Amino acid sequence: MQVLDVARETLRPWVLSATPAPDAVALASLVARAGGGSARSLLFFGSRHTDAASRDRFSAYDLFVVVADYRAFYAGLRAAGQLGRSVGFVAWLNTWLAPNQVAFRGEQGAFAKLSVVTEGTWLRETGPRRRDHFCAGRLFQSVQCVWAADAAAGELALDGVSQAHALTLAWARPWLPERFDAAGYTHRLLELSLSREIRPEPAGRAEALWSAQREYLLAVYAPLLEAWARDGELVATPDGCFHLAGQATPELRRKLTAFFRRSKARATARWFKYMLTFDDWLDYIRRKAERHTGQPIVLTPRERRWPLLFLWPRVFRYLRDKDRRP
């Protein structure tokens, strides 16, 4: 059985069969209804899903939304009062540096951050033809389908998640430890993935994410390591560990390093796009930074009026100091 097949069968009970949280299901159902019939599946991921961070009333539900058509989906959000931007403009932006991220407000203060992709983009960005690390870097972790239009939509959602998991050895190979088990492998994946993006995450975030997903990561990746060993990619040792069957070449390291540099540049460019697609983006970022620092952040009138001119010194100080905080 190929590694991708092992991934699909191992992930099926986690992605499709497990009972999702009722609040996430309710919110996903609202998104699907608002989306004008274009939504195909919604997948719950991120810190709220894994309980890797403290929650408050501003804590967002991270949802990947796989849609049949961008324009139809955004037209539905606009009609439901969930989108304050031009439908055509936001749909066009989604074809450039996908996914878009848009805000969605549910009942009783529930708030979702939607990452929107078409079905074709979903399969491309979780597989070997991906253009950057954004989708694959989130979907190799715990994720759960909380709404699907039909069985085929659920299977396509599982296909993308399975690809993201089966792809991990390809992008982590040059930086793996000499010997590793499922715990060591998944620790390293999280460390690498976080380091390949400019993210407002404090020191120790990889460990916190691993601890929150420990049961999932061990259960899912142990069979994958065994499958890679059967395929000759890894060598199993008598003590239950693994090592690479052959050392990663300098050429592969250079190729992946260049890929991650391009990916980081694309991720940075997305920040500017989100300012156009994400309603109230400035307050969302401020509240997120407050949760990480534990300190209130008050923006000046000048920073609020011209954030692209005057907010950068505060951003650079935050990124510089985030790992120095206790």
C-alpha cells in the first residue's frame, strides 16, 4: 500500500468520522448557508480546534472553506451581510496568492477566520505542485471536516489533508534528526514549519502545539513512518526508531531552502491582501497580539488612520521581542 493510501485510511476516522465540536459544526453550517450554495466542505483547524491556546470571546475559529466557485461564494456572503467588499474584487484576489482570508461573524459572538480555496486549488496546494507552504503547513496537523455538501465533497476534503501529511517527508528530509520516532519526527515538523513563516508566535510555540496534538500526531504519523520504511525511504531500527535510507543531498537542501524563501515572500505579500479581504483586520491583529503578549495594546489615532505608514515600528518591535517574553 502506498504512503498516500496509508495516510487516507489512517486519517479517515480523525478527519471524517470523529464527532466534531457542536459549536464548530453550528458555525460551519452558518458559513455554508451564507455561501450561496457554493461551499463544498469546511475543515476546522488551528489553535481553537486543538486547544493549543487560551480562548476568549475574540478567539477565532480557523476554517478552511473549499468552494465550487469564488464569485458565487462571495456573492452569498455579501447578501448575508458578511462581506463589506466588492464581490468581484475579492473573488479576483482569491485567484492571486490563494487562499483569501475573510472574517465571518456567527451567533452569540462566534467569530471565524475563513481561508477560502476552490476544489482544484485545495488539491494543488496540499500536494507536490503547491506554490508555497501555507496550506500544507497547516494541514499536516490535526484537522477535522465539520461540514460537507455530500459524500464526494467529504472525500475530496480527506484527499487534501492526506496529501499534506504524506508530503511532510519531502519537505522535512534535509533537517530531520539522525534518528527519530513519531514523537521526534512530528516535533521537528512543527519546528520547521513555524520557522519557515513570519508568524507572531512566541518561543516554545512548537512544543505547545505538539503537546496539544500529541495523541493525534502519534496515532497518525507512526503508520506513515512504517509505510515510508516499507517503501525504502526510511530504515527501521530494532528499538522502534527510523533514519533516512540515504542522506539528503546538498542540492535538495538548496532547492527546499529556495522554496521556503519564496514561500515566506508570498506569505508576507498575503498580509497586504488580507487588508483588502478581511473586514476589521486591524482590530483582529491587535487582539491576537494582545493574547500572545498578555498586555493591552492601544493604537494611536494616527496608527488607525494610516496603519501602512505608521504601524510598522510597532510590528517590528513585536517580532523582535516576542521570543524574549517569559
